[in-house]
Amino acid sequence: MKTRFQAFAGLWLAVMILWWPAARAVVNLGLHDERYVQVMVAPLLSIFLIYWERNRIFERTEWSPRIGFLLLLLCVVPYLALLRASGRNVESTLPWAVGLMIGATMAAFIVCFGLRAFGAALFPLCCLLLMLPVPSAWMDRLTANLQHASAVTSVAILRLAGVPVFTQGGNRMLLPGLEIEVAPECSGIHSFLSLALVALCVGRICLRSGWNRLVLVAATIPFAIFKNAVRISVISSLGAYVNRVFLYGRIHHYGGLVFTPLAIIMLFALLMGLQRLEVRFARSETDGGKATRRGSPKLLLWNEDSIVRRPQ
């Protein structure tokens, strides 16, 4: 097995050297644009999940050089043609270059570990697809939707709290002696993407049902909007009734970190609820629908080899 990992490391290093312009462009994009934080996290997420499920993934391995090198060649040739056509300007065709780089990585995996291991590692390897840079127009639309949803939810929270507030132009709020506009920078897209990545990871580790995992990831949208709306409401109220400094101080610039635990709590509350549903469903199948005593809620971790355990 050690030889296989060494061979894969060598092939992957060769892929990275060949695709270095594309890899560097992706890293720069992730470092300088908060809308693309996922392209930086995707490789780490994939490596972590492969390590977590390593016993199942590498249970049966085999060398597959014919299929693997054929797939690798099918990625290298179009990439070289792409470089030649674009005059080595990778930024203009970055999604295609990154897609071929991901395909080459998967082909190297098949060479060293075989198709069975590839099938077992399909989900962790597919997490690399998060590195694909989504078109800027799509990200602008997502940002605008989160911006508007955060503004609408903020108005609702303020009115529930008894604060007189009026809306103007969708993203503008009028408070006593204060006018606030929810700018694109306050859309909370960074928090949403980070929360979605956390949900993707913990859902894979802690849940068995694919539908439950999808529910957990989808729930990050309202959770992120609500967290961001609470942040906007609190800062707006403090700016209107306490001091204008709150509108420009640290709580404004770093408020996402202050209110992030709220979204994390909601996420893990939903996670534990979905786990309890899975445990009850597993019990009903095992016990023929007979009632069993309830246990205290616990967060269960599994790695594809474990079975649903009954709380003691």
C-alpha cells in the first residue's frame, strides 16, 4: 500500500507541475475574492473525507494503468491544446483548465488504486469539483439574492423587536435618524459558503441518508440569511439608539465572527434532529416497529463501516 501512495504522490505532483498556471490562478482567486472561498477549501475537504473513510476506500485496491493512463491522456491532450489556443493565458479558460486538472487527479487515483477504490472514493473526489470557478455573473446574482433576503429579514426582525423601520428601494432601511443600505459586502455570502462547506462535511460524517444530507446543506441558506439579518439588525439598532460608531467599528467589520455561533448552533441542532430520525427509523426496521425507550440526544459519528448504535 505504501508503494501505491508513493506512486500516486508522484503522479499528482506531475499533474500539479503541468497544471501549475491553472492551480496558481485558482489560489489567487480564492485568496482575493471572498465569493470563491470554496476553491481553497475543496482539496482539504476531499483529503479529510478520504482519510475518514480510508478503511472502506482502500479495502480492495489494484493497479489500473491501462484505464488510468488512458483517462490521464484524455485530460492532458485537451489541456495542452487549450494552452496553445489561449496563448498560455489560463485565466481566460480557467474553468476548463481546472476541470481537466480535477479529471487528471482522478485518473491518477485510478492508476494507483483501481476502479473499485475510485468508486468507493467517488464522493470525496467529487468534492474537488468545488474548485471549479463559477462564472462571476452567477456569483453576482447569488450575492444580490442573499443581500435582498438579508435586508427583508432584518426589517422583519426589527419590527418584531418594536423598532420603527421603513424600507426604501428593497435594500435600504430607514430607522429614526438613520438610513442604512445593505451593501453587497454585507450580503453574508462568505458566511453562507463557509457554513455550506461545514454542512457538507459533517453531513457526510454524521448522517447516512443522502436526502438528510441534502436537507442539511440546503438549510444553510436560511440559516446564513437569518444570522446575517440578526447581525444587521443589532448593528443598526446600536447605531440608531446608542452610538453611530457601531456602524463603522469592529463589530461592523468583524460582526460575522461574533454572530457565526448562532448559525453553527442552528446547524448542529438540525443535524442532531436528523440523526434522531435516522436512529428511530433504523430501530423501527430492526425491532419491527416496536417502541423502545428514548435515550439522551447524542451526536453520532460514523465512517461507512459503522452501524447505527442505540444510545445507552
